[in-house]
Amino acid sequence: MKSATPSASSLCKDSPTGSSSSWAELLADESAATAIEYALMASLIAVVISASVVVLSGSVLAMWEMVAEKLDEVM
């Protein structure tokens, strides 16, 4: 029984331009998948950085307020 989806070789044979190598190159090209993976990693890193800033902002602010108070006491 034949599959309903055409194979890469049948697509190349039926190509109107007759360039079988370009279809094979297109089907074998994984650069778009790699770009998507990098975009997902970059967005995950951005989310982690944003969450860290939100979590740490209170303690960093408290630390600088303490430093300002100590400086006021000294001066």
C-alpha cells in the first residue's frame, strides 16, 4: 500500500524547474530549526534574568538604604 504523503524523491521528479538538488537541499536544511532553538534559549535566559531582577530588587534596595543610613551617621 502506498503512502499518502509524497516522498522527497517524488517531489524532486515532479518539480517544475527540474532542479532535484534544490528540493533535497531544502528538505535537509536544518538551519531554521537551529534558529528556533537559539531563540527559545535566548527567551528562557531573558525570563530567568527578569525573574531574578524582580526577586532580588527588594534586598538590593534594602542594602543600599542601609548603606545610605550608615553614611548619614558618619557624616
